[in-house]
Amino acid sequence: MFLSNGQLVYSPTDLTRYMSSHFACWMDRLSLEHPHISQQKDKPDPLMQALAKKGLALEDIQEEKFIQQGKTLIKITGNSDTDKFLKTKESMQSGIDIIAQARLEMGQFCGFADFLVKVPHNDNDTPSHLGDWHYEAWDSKLANSVKTSFIVQLCSYSQMLESIQGVLPKHITVVLGNGSQSRYSVKDYYSYYSKLLSSFINAQENFNPDQRPDPSASKNWENWSDLAKQILLEQDHLSQVADISKSQIKKLNHAEINTLEQLSITDKEHISGIHPEILQKRIAQAKIQHASLGLEIPKFEILKPEQGKKVGLALLPPLSPLDVFFDIEGYPLDVGGLEYLWGNIYFDNHGHRQFKDFWAHNKEQEKQCFKDFIDWVYQRWIEDPAMHIYHYANYEIAACQKLMGRYGVCEDELDQLLRNNVFIDLYKLVKGGLLLGTPSYSIKNVELLY
């Protein structure tokens, strides 16, 4: 959003930001009215900057595809947004097949659609102001699956198109990073879009700089993350308690427990809507987090399972000399992602720790990397069926399953390793066996202990 001649102007991005984070949208508006607030934004993220460049490259690829299909294409340029808007309308009226970087405007909304694609009319189609054709909006995205925000953005472009051509486009299209195209009917999503738009406009018309939305109620904080975390820390907000859910926070608030400290000292044994056992876990978590405030190394407790039960650390299998400790590093900027480093620690016959790595710089090497890793660990398992592969959280398993499906190799070997519980997720063991005074049980937090 920005100010033009004293009037607020919005973009489809403002609408999708409002959808995912009322807090971030409110902060955008506040910083517009009080520019010094912008100093509290997060520092520029190099990854996001690199993604933006990748996005532009993806648009160039799609442009080339249109040209190879024999389509007439114009890329809108100009000295001002007004020039670009006029050129976009002229291109629509002249019937250019593809209009790239099209400038669209309607009331207080404006934006640039990646592509406008000409659609010839059928006999039953409502005539447009342009003639026997109209335009549909296409957007290219690096993602490999369609997100709700993509649909909302394209619905906004479609509404702006309707104001120019007199008819609402029937379809919208998302071109994904893997090259696939997903086409959707506008009418299937327009009701949701309209309600969201109405809510957004209402929020802007009734904006109150003294009524900041609760950061914890948002899915994300966009480029206001550092500020949001600081606010929640200052509020001693319950959302800082590891594993707590939004519904549990609401129920605790109803019971007049509003902060982490209040939860850590409560003697309540029953809270409506929260199972007593879960309540005691949340209280214990709050206690150890509160006790860890200001400490470089957080406090922790080993959870002892009940007699006869094997949970948490008690699930650790016996040592095998062929055990492998496994971690993957991925590169998200490659189309579809690239699992480029497969790192493994193991012990040799003399008990000395060794490191084995598999590297991939492209898809062909990724396939070979996956195959070599599975062949290596599978042979170790055949040699000793008591051997295990240790990893932290689900990323490694998900990556192996993804690559098995992508390349159609090692299906039997991976299936046997999974069915025989050779992979051991240490995250699950830690969660069930350790009480740690941190807001989450990520590997970064667990590492603070050693």
C-alpha cells in the first residue's frame, strides 16, 4: 500500500498479506502513516531477494514458451504507472495475444499481472468491451503447489480486468516452478475473495493506530517478525510455551491465565476444554521455561517413563557398530528444490568417527546421490539388521520419499528400511524424553545443552 495524492492505494499483495497476517498488514498501514516505524522492519532477507530474482527468471522462461507457440507478445514498459496502464489498455484493445507485466487499476486497487492471455469468445460468451475476445490473468510462481494466496491475487486481477473489458474472466492460471500449469474457475473462489476483500476494506476504513492486532493470532509476521517476537516476549505471551495451541491459549485466557509466568505458577488442576494430563504438561513446560529465562544454557529434566512403558529416550535401540547419523541440506532456490548434501557420521572398525558425504549440484547428480546413499545404508542394514539410521525431525524421510517418487529408484530398498523401522527420528524421542526450557524443541535449541 502507498499514498497517492493523499489517497491510500492497495495492491493484491496487501490483500493476501491481510489474509495471512492481520498484524503485518496493520503494521504496514501504521508505518505508512508514521514512516519512522519502518525502522522496526526486519533486515532484508538475502534468500527472499534471491527468490525474487528466480521469480523474474521464471517469467522470462514462460515468455519464451508463449513466443515459441507463435503468440504475439508485448511487455509493458513506460515512464510512469499511468503510462503503463494506458499501454496495457491499448494492447488489450488491439488484441495482442500475450501482455506481460500488465498494469491494472480499479478504484483504490492496482497491480502488475505477470501475464494477460487473450481468450477468443464462444457463441455463448457475453460480449466484452474489446470485441469477440477478453483476457485472463496468469501468474508464475516458484512454488511446486498452488497456495490460497495465489488464487486470491489472481481473483483481484480478474476483478480489475472486468472493470476494463466489461466481463469477468472465467478462468485463472498459475504456472508453477516445476513447469506445470494449474487452471481454476474464477466463480469457484470469487465468493471467498469478495468476503476477504470486504473485510480488508473495512479494516482499512476503520483503522485505529491504538488497536494493534495480537501477533500470536497471525499465521506469520511477514517482514515484521523481529518486532512481533519482541512484543510477545514483553507481553510474556502464552504462545511462547512450547507445543501450546491457539485453542489452549484461548481456554487458559478464559481461566484468567494470560502469561507464561501465570501458567508456570498456577495450581489449577482443571481447565475447561483441556485434558488434565495435557494441562500438567503445559504447566511443567511453562515452569522450566520461566526458570530458564536469562540463562545461556536452559534448564532440562529427563522424563522417566512409567514402569513397563517405553516412551521417549527409552525407545532408543541398542548400539550397533554400523549405526549411521544422517542429515540432509537442501537448496530451495532450485526448481523443485535440490537435496545437495547428504552428510553421514559413522564409526569405523577401530571405533573412530568418520564422515561420509554425497554431493549433488544438479538433478542428475541428485538422483545418483539418493541412489548411492540408499545402497550404502541398505548394505549396512543387510550386514547387521540391528543397525539404525538416526536423524532429527521428518525432513530426511520426506526427502527420501520425494526423490523415490521423482526418480523411480530404490523403491524396494527404502520400503524395507521404513517398514523395519531402521530410521529413528530423534526429535520424537527428545520430545517424549526431555523437558527443555526453550520455546521449541528444534535442533538449534537442543544444541544449547551441549
